[in-house]
Amino acid sequence: MWELTRLVSEQDDSSRRRRLGTGAFIAALLLAWIIAPGMVLYHQAMIAKHDVRALAAANKAHNFADLAQSLNQLNQQMDSISRTLGWMRYWAWVPGVGSKYRDGQAALAAVQQGLGGVLMMMPALSRMAPLLGYATAAHPRARPSGQKKVEAFVSALPILGPDLKRAYPDFARAARRLDQVNPQDFRGFLAPLGQKLNTAKSLLDTAVKNMPLIYQSSAVLQNILGDPTAKRYLLIFQNSGELRATGGFMTAYGYVTLDQGKLGRIRAQNMYLLDAQVTYHAPASPVIANDLPVYYWHLRDANTSPDVPTTVSYIKQFYDSIPNAPKVDGVIFVDTWFVDRLIGDVGGLTVPTPKGPVHLTEADANIKMEDMAEGQGLPDNVRKKFIGTMMKTLFHEVMNSHGQELARVLRTVNLSLNRKFIVLNFNNPQAEALVRRYHWGGVMDRYVAGDYLSVVDENLLGHKDNYRMSYHLVTKLTKVGSRYRQTTSMSWRDPAVDNGWLFVPYRSWVRFYVPLGSQLISISGVDGIPYEDYVNTTVNKTVFGGHVNLPDRTSNSQPIATHTVTVTYWLPAGLSPTELTVQLQPGVNHQRLTVIRASFRKTVPFTHDLVFHWANR
């Protein structure tokens, strides 16, 4: 019995030793493969966090030397973390950890590549540092305005362009690596990191999109900004409340000079004053003469073509007939929606007037300006002077903006270029090619692969219903035998109530630009004036159009005024519509687009030119 007990005890001891040995082995593995590397990684992450704080402090203090040193230290620490993570590849297979490890690897690679790009650009950045507000050994810290930053940008372009070109592959690779990161993997206490990754991705995508503009076109940008020779541009301020083909009625004009990035004094005046100096007089087109009491075509009504280069050629016929008119190097169209946003960006605007200061905000600027220009019964030599005074005051505020205010202004400029609230046209062929490449020139595509559509609405009554107007454009493509039939509708929705001066029952002229050779089947919704069906050889399109009358609305108790015009037409025989290009009319702020083809149906905010691709059906 005693022997049996001893044998059992020995077996239990042996089993305990094996369990202890196994536990020790597992503990050693955990120490060697998870705990020790994790501790090393944690230590390195704390150092990196300290480097990030130092970088933020240097940036806040605007000390460029400390900023450069912190960037180098952070880059070295990222290399150390990368090596440590490289030893820990097996973490990718650990349940609950693997996805975060892979995301971390991708995010780290993106940070390293982004830092590499920034460090490659240090020669250009060091040159720009003083005028960007950073202190250097040679220059104390300054607080430059937006104007000074433009000058700094121009002065740095000769080296900024080449540096950007060298750095671009690093930034592009960083963007691709961030695309591999799923921010949803970062939950709980890691959620703030996921949010930062989302922000970083957005910023990086924007930078990668715009960098080629600078490094491929640095010489052209220098030329546009007045380096080496000064440039003078004609500014045309368009009132989008009274919509016209290129964005609005040309209510005011001015000149702006750029000399090596330095903005000269802006003079803004009533367009009627410039029109009064014109000696070229052509008969008014039937469309204009039908709605407006004019016998001659005027400069203020010259923007009749939605193709901006064509409209500029019309404007020049008038402008060049003005005795001693200043020579200009291009034309810049600025519309109401851009001005509204700028007023908001600078926190509102106070404009001096003979009756005392008038304060404008983004929300009320249009109505107050219209009241000054039209509603108070002021004489002609006074009533539109307010617009010129307002524009000079606004540009002064914009060019002296700083910090977050300047950042808001830059975002507004970028948005407005893409939404055609600003449209550019330059005499210099290289500059004009640049704005066409980025769709900033209001150019109607003459030759497209497949189907095409652009709908242009013009408010011809001289009132401002387009402040309230919204649109819905619907186009449907149907295959009938071997041919394609397209039905396109433009719907108006005008909630404004007729007050006799600012808002009146809406009357307009609408045109549908479609592929050359299209054949009209039917048009409905236009009034008794004969509809149009002709070929526009300048833009290489067939055009259908007519006059539109929305219902009167004299009180809020009446239904909101709505109307629809529909055209149905055959696309040219032999055209293979594997894609549809839809171009936006400048100056339109509230519009939706619906595209239908077979089972495909999509409705989107219509804020920029769009191309839809599909296989033949």
C-alpha cells in the first residue's frame, strides 16, 4: 500500500513538473515574442510621442530650426519603430491583434514616406519660412498677411517646383498606404487615432491631387502671378441672382495687377460706366431684344455663350473699341456665390456709404447689396457704386487675412474654382492650357467620347430670382433597335414671392447642348415663341432651346412656382454611348442631376462636371 502511494506521489510530482515546465516554456515564449517586443515598442512609441510634441511646440512657436530638427528626430524614431514591427510580423496572425498590426504597419509606412517627402522639400520650405511666419537665424518671426504669403510662394516657385517633383512619389506612396488602413479597426481608446487617420488621409489626398499642378506648371504659375513681368487682368463681377450663360449678369468690373506675386490696388466700378465708353455697336440678338428694351448689343450682355473663351472673344470686341482702354493679360470672372463665401471667411464686412456703414454677412449680403443697388431708388451714379466699394473692402480684408481665416479663404478659392464660381481666361497659351487641364476655364468640351449634355439657363428679366432658384436635371437614355433615344428634362423650383423689384415671375431662355447631329423628336414646356433647333459650330454641338414662363406667385399661400421643359431626341446614328459627359453651367448653386440608363439610376448633387461610364446596353 505504501509503495502504491509512493508511486502515485511520484507520478503527481512528475506531472506537476511537466505542467510547470510547459507553463515556463509558454511564459518564456510570451516574454520573448510578445511582452519584450511590446515593451520595446511601447518605449519607442513614447519617444515618438515626445518628438511629436516637440514638433507641435516648434510649429506653434514658429521656430523653423527647431521644426526641422524635430522632423529629423521623428523620422529617425519612425525608422526604429519600423524595425521593431518588422521583427514582430507574427503579430499579424494573433487573433484580435492582427488587423490592428496590419493597419499600424500601413499607417507607419505612410508616415515614413510622408516625412521623407517633407524632408526632401526642406530647401524650398526654408526659403519660404520667413514669409510664412517662421523665425530663422537670419530673420526674426513675422506675421505675414495673405498678400505676403503669395509673394513668398512666387519667390520660392523656382526651387519649390523641382523639390515637389522629387517629393511627389513619396507623398503618392503615403496616400496609397493610407488607403490600406481601415480606421474602423481603431475602436475604444484607439478611436481618436482612427479619426486622425481619416483627417490625414483627406489632407494627403488633397495634397497629392494638387502637387502636380505646381511642379508641372511652376513656370506658368510664375507667369500668371507676374514673374518676371507684371500682369494686369480684367475682373468681371457677375451677379448670379440674375443668371447668365457664364455665371451671371456682369454687374461690375475692375482691374488687378500682379507683380511677382504682389497684388496691386484693385479698382472696381459699375459695368455701365465701362459700357458707356464702348464705340462698337452691334444689333441685339433676337433673344435679348425680345425680353429687354434694347436695340443694340451691349458689353454688359456679351456673356451669351456658355463657352467662356467664346464669350471672352465677344467681350474683347467691345472692350477693344474703348479709346485708351488699358491692355489686359486675361479675364477673371467672379460670381456672387464666391463673394458670399469670402464675406463669411473674413467674419463679415463693414462697407462705408454716404448714409453710414453697412455691415454684410454671408447670409444677408445679397439682399443688402440689392437694396443698395436697386431698392432705395438711388440715382444711377450712386446706386451701383456700393458694389465697387464693397469689392475693394473685401479684397483688402482677404489679402490681409492670417491663420485660420486665411485657411478658410484658400479653401473657398479651391472650391470656387472647381464649382465654376471663379472662371479664368488667359492670353498666354500655356496659362490657358493649364486652366483648361484643371477645368477652371469654363471651356465647353468640343469633342467627347460618347454622349454629351449641358443645359444653360438665362434669366433675362433683370431681376434676381436665381438667389432662390433650384434646379433638377434628369436625363434618360433608351436603346430603340440599333439607335439611342435620349429624354432630358430641366425642372425649376422658385419659392420667391413677387415683390415687384427683386423677385418677379421667372422668365428665362433655356438651351440644351447635345451631341452634334442629334435629331429633335419633341420639345415641351416652352412658351409660344418658336423653339430653337440649330447647330453651334463653335462648340461643335446641336442646340435645342426656347423661352420659359414660370407661374406667378404673389403670396406665400400660393404653391411654390415650378416648371419643367423636356426635350426628346435621337442621338447621332453610329454614336456608341459608353460614357456620358455632363458639364455644369457656371453660377448655378443649387442643382441635382439624375442619370438613367436601363437598370442604372443615380441622383447626385450637380456641383462640377461629371462623366458616367458604362458598357453598351
